[in-house]
Amino acid sequence: MRAKRIWTLQSFLSCFIWNGVLIGLLFYMAAQILAGLHLWVEPYLGSGGENLPQELQNAFASMSEFLNQMQQYLAPALFGIGGVATVVLWLFVLLQGRGLANRVQTEVSAAHTREGAAQQVKSAESAPAAAVEPQYVQASPQAAVQMLAVLQREGRLIDFLEEDLSRYEDAQIGAAVRNIHQGCKQALAEYVELNPIFQEDEGSHVSVPAGFDAKAIRLTGNVVGDPPFSGTLRHRGWRIARVTLPQPTTEENKDWVLAPAEVEIEE
């Protein structure tokens, strides 16, 4: 806003000064011409014009009167016309200047907008990716069914879990568990590679450093303050390093078969 006011004042002063100089020069030149004509006509108006015909005397008298009127009205007419011309020129220059300023401002704003957009894109590319919240979807039960089928096939785990153990003695259960343990362990070793989270033996004293993985280590007991912590290892924990299940040829959506029924045909 202040720049517009300065431009308005400067443009008016420039038009006023230059038009004033031009009008002053025109006034001086016109006054000199009128004075010269008046000096040329004046000798014929007095005794020098008595020998002239009456028509010439009347003509010179009319010209002298016209020159006097011109000298009388020269300044008001010339400066009035010059003032109107100055105002018109000033308005034209003012409008042209403001139009040019608006175009320049628009281009500068557009350039700043493009620069800001480019900077935002650059910042977005250089900034670390924001943490994406996990999307929970219904996973296919195919892998779980395969794992249960493997444990059933190798260790008959499903048969053991579905059995009514109240009908058996502890010694009988212990003998059955040994075979189930051996088969299931063999199945896990074949298809799943497990690594303990802590290498120390259970019951030993361990340290939990700052920044530990809360999904891999669960703290129990009197948990006060900030890590590092120290305590007794109650369970080593397990981490899956590799899963290699058989690739299914088709995926059924219902009627999963963990183990086929066995029927012995008698002759």
C-alpha cells in the first residue's frame, strides 16, 4: 500500500514538472511570435498607415485587435489546456504503472507458489517416512492348518489333546507323552527354525538394556523406573527364524482335514 502511494505521488510530480516545462516553452514561443506580429502591425496603425487604402487599414486594425486578444487569453488558455493534459497523462501513467505492478506481483506470487510446492515435495522426499499404522486383515488359515496337520502326522498331537486322560494312569500318560514330544519336536525341526531370545539358561541373572523390544521381552515383577533393568530369566523366549511349510496346491475355504480317518479293510 505504501509503495502505491509513493508511485502515485512520484508519477504526478513527474507529469507536472515535465508538462510544466513544455507548457512554459510553448508559452514563451507563442508570446514571442505574438509580440513580433504586433510589432509588425503597429507601424501601419498610426501615421504610417494613412496612405494605405481603407480596407488595409481596417484589416491591420482587426489584426492588431486579434493579437491583443491572443496576448490577453494566451496564458489562461495555454495553462488550462496544459493542466488538463497533465491530469490525463498522469492518469494514463498511473493506470499503466499499477497494471504493470499487479502483473509483476502476480508473477512473483506464482513463482513463490511454485518454489514452495517444489520445496514441499523436496522436504517430503527427504523426510523419513511416517510410521504407518498396521492394517489388520483376516489372514488365511492355510498355514495354521498345515502346521496342525504336520504335528498330527508326526506326533499325533491332535489325538493326544482330544483324548480323555482321566481314564489313564500317570505312568501311561508319561509313556505316551514321550512319543508325542519326540514326533512334534522332529516336525518343528523340519519345518520351523527356532532361536531363543536369550541365550542364557533359565534361572540365570540377565540385563535388559534401554530401547529393548517390548514385543520380544516382557517384564514382570517390580518394574520401577527406566531401563536398563536386571532380573532373573524365567523363560528364554522363542523367535522364529524360518518357516518352510509345504506349498498348497489349492486352498479350501471350509471342511479342513487335519488328518484323514484310517479304515482298515478286512477280508
